[in-house]
Amino acid sequence: MNSVERLIHMANQIATNLATDAAPAAAVADHIQTFWDPRMKKMIFAHGTDGLSPIAAAAISLLADAQNGG
Amino acid sequence: MTYQPQKDFGTPESRSDEAVSLTIDGRNVTVPAGTSVMRAAAEQGTAIPKLCATDSVKSYGSCRLCLVEIDGRRGTPASCTTPVEPGMVVRTQTPQLAKLRKGVMELYISDHPLDCLTCAANGDCELQDQAGAVGLRDVRYDVQETHLGQEKDHSNPYFDFDPSKCIACSRCIRACDEVQGTLALTMEGRGWDSKISAGFASDNFMGSECVSCGACVQACPTATLVEKKVVEVGTPERSVVTTCAYCGVGCTFRAEMRGEQLVRMVPYKDGKANRGHSCVKGRFAWGYAQHQERILKPMIRKSISDPWREVEWDEAFAYTASELKRISDTYGRNALGGITSSRCTNEETFLVQKLVRAGFGNNNVDTCARVCHSPTGYGLKTTFGTSAGTQDFDSVEDSDVILIIGANPTDGHPVFASRMKRRLRGQDGRPGAKLIVIDPRRTDIVRSPHIEAQHHLPLRPGTNVAVLTAMAHVIVTEGLADEAFVRERCDWDEYSHWAEFVSQARNSPENLQPVTLVDADELRAAARLYATGGNGAIYYGLGVTEHSQGSSTVMAIANLAMATGNIGRRGVGVNPLRGQNNVQGACDMGSFPHELAGYRHISDSNARSLFENDWGVTLDPEPGLRIPNMLDAAVDGVFKALYCQGEDILQSDPNTAHVSAGLAAMECVIVHDLFLNETANYAHIFLPGSTFLEKNGTFTNAERRIQPVRKVMTPMNGLEDWEVTQKLAQAMGLDWNYSHPSEIMDEIARLTPTFAGVSFARLDEVGSLQWPVTEDAPDGSPIMHIDGFVRGKGKFVVTDYVPTDEKTGPRFPLLLTTGRILSQYNVGAQTRRTENVAWHPEDLLEIHPVDAEDRGVKSGDWVKLASRAGETTLRADVTDRVAPGVVYTTFHHAVTQANVVTTDYSDWATNCPEYKVTAVQISASNGPTEWQEEYEALSARSRRVETGIASE
């Protein structure tokens, strides 16, 4: 898989494992914010939510909004 | 300092709190109750002659040399088997005793070769010493029949056995039984025919069950068992106490030297991790340090298709700095990164991460813990608040139930395994601890002499979380949880949420049995035993972490320990068995891209400003790239330069094809190592490294114990590794001026609260310290979370089982899991360059007889091992140690390259690779795969040096 596909896979995997959290999207967003380097974040923001699970997609949206000052 | 063997007190130390006073040779002495008269005398400086006694094993009372006179007692009791009593009056030197001892010695010597002058143990022989001590001047017997002239056993690569010199004291047998726990040796025959035997009469040492730990050699009072190196070089003349550079047990050794030549490594009795024991690697496998394949001069080349060109250090540093600057200027500072090594010292890893953060100007630093214990860091920090194990090794002595999951301690951590086995066997009337093993393979500890696991749960690889959740289900639903502990120490709401989750019917052992393949009744019994059997301790290894749910499994383990109150005192706890010598330390030192030393996130402005003020730079507040992310970025063309210290990612990291593609895409790969390792095939700059014998520093073992590494010889390459990093930093314009690693540790202590009380002076004074070492705990912290968790309340985390994405199917129907073997270490760069290859010359594929028969495979056949990632060939070992459907191999040999087969699936939280689960197929093979042939050709090309002499 290429780098973007790998990031999608990683985000989905994180989302699956944090699905039982009380606020899963926020937990996934926090995890990505804590551990991913800026380029990886930029790549997934640029990619959008295609291929992402609902929780992962919500998390990426949360992060992208925060990044854009939202 | 002149050579002196470590003092031998004759019998083991008593741990009694009760003190007993007595008089020995007119001097009062007070010792703990249970101490032998021999030891009491030794503690006051009186050496009672002895032969069959040594303080590593229980007294035996056979040699009759340590006789003493005691007021009010008839005869002359053996001091080794006589415990002290209050008011006892003992005499160790009287004419009667002298006569008796001389008679005993005369008998011994009458059947001993009198070749002292040419004997390897001359000057270091207890028999010789005792003959002198008792004043033996003559042997009156005209002995017709002796034990002399027997054939020597040279079969072991590291030591010889000469039965002619044996005095049948049984110290070797008892050391094998009591210290090592292998029980390989025995006394064959009786009376005059008594003879030490390594198993059956037909066995020599090499062919026996002996694991070459060296305990017998150390215990032998004569030259019957003696190191080949002593035979070759002579006895040592000085010794230096230092720390082993192999696994995470961190054994303390005396490096016994003759000039600059290492004669032998002898386990140090005061070493707090090993308590005087060793394994074949630390004791004997250090020959790599002087191996002819070591690279001693820096080398550079423009392209990996060029041969290497040797250069002087100055040119190497200038060239490296210019390349790094060129790449930074061309592609931006984020195109650079570094990898620290768990084989290097704390001080060295600290400098590498400092170079990346302060010199490269980014946080692209990672460490090989990424591929082993990064989930431990994540899981234990989340649940307990600290990225480390909770106990010291001594703690196992108070365990009642030992649960081992995903670890193979007799191979991976053999010295601690011996201590664990001692507890499992029971001692002095105290019953042994109970044992639960959760592992797809029947590892040696499941059934070994005097040990049999109460429960072995041979789970399907990849289902750790399901098994642990099922155990939690049993504990909660059967009312076995320690709710009082949970209410006091943990967040009750989180516990309740977790308890509700694990109690769900879908998490019952019966419901999960089809997934885990673990018998539900057996699992229930194991869960009950862990919860109710007294002090329960969990030990785990890479079979836990190297999974797509590695971090979840660590947290599931922590949940179990908290739910049963097994945290915060001796005998319990959660104990990661670390793979390499300094995994803990490398993580502590800020080697992860998101954390500064002491596990503080890079976005924490308070922590960051501490470092910024100390280093005089501004740090990037964003996390950097992890190793797999670096490789992805390299393939994408944006990551161009890597400084890789003491690490061989091409062999050790998963999906070799992807690693090699990443390395090949870089413009400057700097390998800093002892040998031209596999990664060096893709390197442009090679900086020769120094061995642990050639440098000063510290390692931190699996129990958070910071221990000194001491330089015993001059670095063959001219520089210690920390000096290499410093000179590179200087060449890049950084104003670094450390004159000794102690100054680096001072900086670490200044910037890392948990190391606040650590310094080389303090370590020299006390031997070792377990962090946290703070104002509140100036002597360190053997056990953590005693009165409360570091994070405050212990956190229960719901860990739902998520099956791995790596699926078996018609094309790849078997599951491959990988591991280690006792005689080899990691990628084998060190142990393959020692005589240890005698035990493990190649990686083998373990396959169950049913699977083997289905494929027409016999033991010894070459087979092709293929996965979705790649394929390799190796020979088969048909065995029922593995379950049907599971195959297993090691990754010690570059020729096999097991990681050609492993995939780049990884732990969801940390990207730790899923080494333990790969769907594979096995088929007959008649030769190396295309990859192996191509790689061999690449290696040959890549290792050319302009002098025309290949380096490997």
C-alpha cells in the first residue's frame, strides 16, 4: 500500500480500537494529534474522509477544524 | 587493582531478621539466624578451609575439610552444615583440626595430578589453596589405582572438562540444579566409581542438556571445569565490574583482564539483577568484540553501488556534516532523522536524540523499541502513568502465582528465568509458585525439571486480547475481583465500565473458544488461580507487544493486575521482559519522536522550555516520524538522510522489501556500528562503533535499574560511541564539550525528574539505582505504585478484541510466529560472530507433524516459506511444540531474513510491527529464493572496500 493508503489504514485501525471510548472521535483525534508528525496529518487532511470509517472520518474532521482554527 | 576472586562465604546468606551472637576463635560475631558457622566465620574474616562448599549453593557437608570444634559438642562438626546458635563458642584452628584436615587433604591430593605449574588454574585453584592452608607437605600413600589419565571432554566451545582433576565435590551438579535449574549434570556411579556426567554416560557436555550458563565452571574448585580462554591466555590479573550488553536482564559481571585482553566474564555475586548467575551469551559470547570482521576505520562512498573508501575520522565527520547540511538545505530540515539503539548506553542514546532535536532541528528520532516494546510504553503509561515495569527481579521470590504471556524467558531472559524457576520449584520446604503460561508454543518453561505449568493456554496467534478479556470475564463474573483495592486505588467509574464490558456474554471463555482455540474450562481455571492464588505476578514479552493489538494487550494485562489487587507490593506486578540490554533506557532517554527524556510530550511547553533553555535552541513542538513513517516518507521522496546508531533495521524490521526500498531512496544513510551490517548495504557513510567493553556509560534494565558500563579496554576504532556523536555534532557547528559520559548523565539528571538523583558517583557508590531516583526516593524505587499510581488513580481501559487484518486463507493457510533462541541474540550481529553458532547455525522452521505430513515435509528438508510480503527458504524442524496451523522461526540469520516474510501491519497505537502473526504457506524447496540470491549478490557488491579486501 502507498503512504496515503497506509495512513487510512492506520486511522481506521485506531478508530476500531478506540470505538469503546466514551468519546471515540475525540479520542482518535487526540491520538493522531499526539503521535503523528505534521506531514502525515497534512496528507490525511488533504486526502479527506474517503475510505475512513465513520469514527476515523469524524476524528479527522475534528483535527482539521482545529488545525484551521475552527 | 591486583586480581582477587570475589570473596566466597561458603554458604548462602540467611535472610532472617533474628540476630544471633556467638564467639569464633575468641572473637564475637553477630549474624542472622540460620547462618552457617562457616559463613559467620567468613564474615568476620576467618577462612575455614573448605572444598565442597561455595556460597552459591546450599551446604553439602561432604569434603570434611571445614571441621570445627564447638564447646559442648562432641566430635568435630562440619561448619558448613552447622547453623549458628546463641552463645556458641567455636574454634576453627586447633592441633586436632589441623591433623584431621591434613589427613583429608592428603587423601584428595593422593588422587590428583600434581601438575600445578602447568595447570590452567594455577594460582586460582581452591584445592591448591587448601593444600597450602592446611600445610600439606607430603603424600604418604603409594596409590596404585587412581582417577588420573581420563579422557578430557573438549566438546563445549567455551570450557573443558577434565575428569582426572575432579574431586567429586558435586559443586557443579548443585550449581546446575540450584542456580541454573537445568539439572543437566549428575554423579554417575557410586563410591570409587563416582564420576560427574553430563547426562547419560554416552553424553559429552555439548551433546547433553547443558545450556552453557557457566554456573558449573564458576563453582568448580579445581581445573576440572575451566574456561578455554583461561587455558589459552592464563589467569587474569585484574577485574572491572561492568554490565552485560545482551538482554534486558542486565547481568553484572566482573570483566577479568590480563592487560588489555579480556580473559573471562564472571558473573558478579553482588549484581542485583543476576545475583551471581549468567547465561551462555553474557558469560562466554563476547568474542565478537575482537572479531576480524569489525570495521575500525570510517568509510564513505557517494553511491551504494560504489566500493567503500576508508578515510580518517576528521574527513568522515566533515563529509557527514556537509552531506547532512546539503540535504537539509535542499529538502528542508524534516528530511533528516536518526535512530537510537537499545544496545547503546543511556548517554549515547541521549546524545543521538539531542543531535536530532537540537542539531537536525526536528523530532525525527526513534529507537528500536519501536519494533519491540513501544506498546509497553503506551499501555503502562495510559493505565499506571509510567512507561515501565512495576517490580524488581527479586520480587519473584515472593510470588505465589506466575503468569507468563508471550514470553520465553528460558531462551530470551535466561538468567531471570533461572531465578523464576527457583521460585517455581520451591525451596526449603516452601512450596513452589504456581505457573500459568499463555503461549502458542509449548515453551521450555511449560515443562522442565521439577516444574510443570498448572495451565498452558496454547492460544491462536493474534488472540491475546480475547484470552485476557475472557480471563477478566471469569474474574469479574465469579466475584473474584479485589473491589476494595479497586475502590481505593483506581477510578471506580472506569472500573465499572470495564467490568460491565468484560462481563458481557460475548466475552466468556466459552464464547471466545472458537476464536482463541483455548479450552474454556482450562482458561477459567487459570483465571481463578491468578485471582485467588495469592501474590500474582505477570511477566510478558514480545509475544504481547508485537501484534496489531499490542498496546491493547498491555492494557488488558494492567487491567487484570489492578482488578485483582496485584500491584504495589513485592511478589506481584506487571513485568515487561525487555529484549535488548537498554530498551528501557533508550525509551527513558527521549528516543521516541513524540517524547522528551522522562516521557514528557514534545508539545508540553514547560518540559520543552527546560530543554530549550539548557540546550540554547528552539525545539519543534510537533512529534516527528517513527521508523516506519520515516521509511514511508523516504519512499515518497521527502525523507533523505538517516543517522542509524547500533541498529540493523534491514534485518530487524518487518517487510524487508519495504525497508530496503526506503533506505535505497535516501541520499545519505549513516550507519554507526561494529560491523558492516545488513543496513550498511544501503549506507553511504560508515562510522565504526565501540563495544560495551570499550566505553563508559550506563544501561537501564527491565527493572528500571541503571547500571554502570565500564571501559575495560581501549576502543579498537579509536573513539567511544558518545565521542563519535559529539564530534559529528561539533562538525555540524554544535557547541558540545562533554569530556566524560558522567557529564552527559549530569545533564540527563538535570532535565529528567525521575533521574534527578542519578550520577556516576552515586552509581559507583551503590552499584545501581532503580528510577525514579528523586528527593523522596534517593535510593531509587525497586517497586512502583506502592501507595498510589503515578498517574493518580489506576485507569481501566476497555480492550475490545479486534482480529488482525492479516488473515489466513487458501493461499496462506498457516500462521507464522517468530521468536528467539537461547544461544543467539536479536539479529545475530554479535552472537553469529561467536562460537554460539555451534548451537544454532541457522534459523529453522518449526512445523507441526500434521502440517508437515500434509506437505510431505520431513525434519531437515529445505522448505519455502511464503507470505503476501515475500518468501524465503530455510530448513524444517518437525515438532509438536507448535500447534497444528502454526509455524515458528527465529530471525537471527541474515541468510534467512525471516523479515522478508513478515508484513508491515502493526500495533494500532504505536506502529510496533505485527511480527507474531503472518499468514504463510510452506512448500518443498530446492534452493534459495530469488530474493535471497539477489540479496546475496547485493551484499557482496555492497561490502567491497577499496583496499580490495571484502569486509564480510
